Amino acid sequence: MADNIHPDFERFISREKKEEILGQRGSVLWLYGMSGSGKSTIATEVEKRLAAQGRFVVVLDGDNLRSGLNADLGFTDEARNENVRRTAEVAKIFASQGVITLISVIAPLRRFREMAREIVGEDFKEIYIKADFATCARRDPKGLYAKVSEGKVANFTGKDSGFEEPEKAELILDTQKLSPEESAEKILSLISELPK
């Protein structure tokens, strides 16, 4: 099958030209953490602030992706690996077009995040949204932790499916201490360091 695929990127308008048009550098800000840690809330805040600056931003949210592109995937480690792979490939495409791309996914294992970093390349920024299980369970914005306690959800991250904290994230945001606004400000500082 690979013999019948002939990628062609040379005929299209270059990344550099698109970034010039947009006035920004494409990047992937990979926000991850347990359910209820604040990923989507922070991504939304960052998106609003960047849009107010005239930046073009796309948010790829885990639940939204699982309702379409990744609707066929479950929550085993193998399925989660594929979920991350697909998400990273889409994010790479957006970044190559000059788009600032915010990812909001759980991505519980280091090997998943390493794969995403390898796929995306130098545009990748790993941002750990940190909150412990008890805090996330107390917040429980989607009612998932209540279902877990009733035995209605299998392979739940932090309970019967593991979560590995990072070894080399570009940014760690402890949402037990930081508000969404404070967290967004730290991400914006990271963005300001990216070449334009």
C-alpha cells in the first residue's frame, strides 16, 4: 500500500508564507492531565486571550475528538495510544499551516506523550495540568467520578488505569494552587517565547 502513496507538499503555499500571512508561528501546546484537572477550562481561556490578540487558534479537545475522529476507540492502553497518535498527527498538520494548536487530552502514559512529541517535532510544547485524584473527584465536572464510585466506568484514569506524571514537561500547572486565569497567563508567557 505504501508504494501507492505519493505525498506532495512542495506545490502548496509554504509554511513560512502562511505564518507570514497569519503573523504567528505554528505550534502545538499539548495540555494533559486527569479528568477534572482543568485542561479544557484552561485551553478555552488561552484560546480567548490569543483570539483577542488577533491570533488564529484551534482547540482539539479530547471529548470532541472522541465524538468524531476517534469515536471508534475505547479506553484500553492500545486504544488510548491510537487516540494520541491520531490527535498528534492532526495537530502536526495544523502547526505546519501556521496555526497555534491547543490540545486538551488525558494522555496518561509517558510513552504516549513521547510519541506525540516525536510526531509533532520541534513545534511541540508539553504542558502538564496537575491535580490529584481527590481534587479531580471533588470537582467532577462531568459526573464521571460519581459513576466510577458506582462501578459504572471501566479503565478510568487514576483509578484502574494508570497515570504517569511527566519527566520533561515544558510547563507544569498545578491547578490546586493556580486559577484558570493564572494558568492561562503562564501559557501565554510560554507562547511569547516562541519565534514569530
